[in-house]
Amino acid sequence: MRFAVWIVERRTKEEGQRIRYRRALLSQDLERLLLSSRANIRYSLPQDLSNASVPCAVMTASSDTLHGMDKVLDIVDRLPNAVLIEVPSNQYAHEADVLAEIEEFQSSIGN
């Protein structure tokens, strides 16, 4: 577990993101985390997402180095009716203020 924390701490730019991931990782049941990792290690998002019928919002921050912007943009391009919501920081994505962007998206689709 400490190795995963070490990697996350070196790959993230924002202190708030490092703290969140460190807390999340250190609070996990190691055996369950390993089982989950093994079950999902070979998962890959399908290339063809054209049958997705639900409007999707994909949120990202350019400062998020764990989830590369190129991968995020690729997913948005492959999802029909997808909207990219770029927020100022990863920290912002975990605060109540982000609800304004989420509610704007929901209003735009009529929900």
C-alpha cells in the first residue's frame, strides 16, 4: 500500500489531491483492494461507445496528472452527446462549488 501512496504522491501536482488519495489508499482493506485490482486489471473501455444513449458529462482538470487530458478528450469524442466540463483544479472537483457546473449540465439536458 505504501508503494501505491508513494507513486500517487509523485504523480500528482495538487497537495489536496495527494492528501485525498493518500487518505483513501491508507484507509482501504488491503485484501479487498487487491481482489478488486485483480478483477479490474484487464478492463478496458470499449472503443465503440456509439450506442451510449444517456447524455454524459466528463469532468476534468488540466492539473490532474493521474488522468491524462488526452485520454479524457478521447472518451468525450467517442461518447455521443458527451460534454466536457473542465474545472480549475482537482480540488475544485471535490468541493460543493462544482455543483454549479453539474447543475448547468443537468439543466442543458432537461433533467
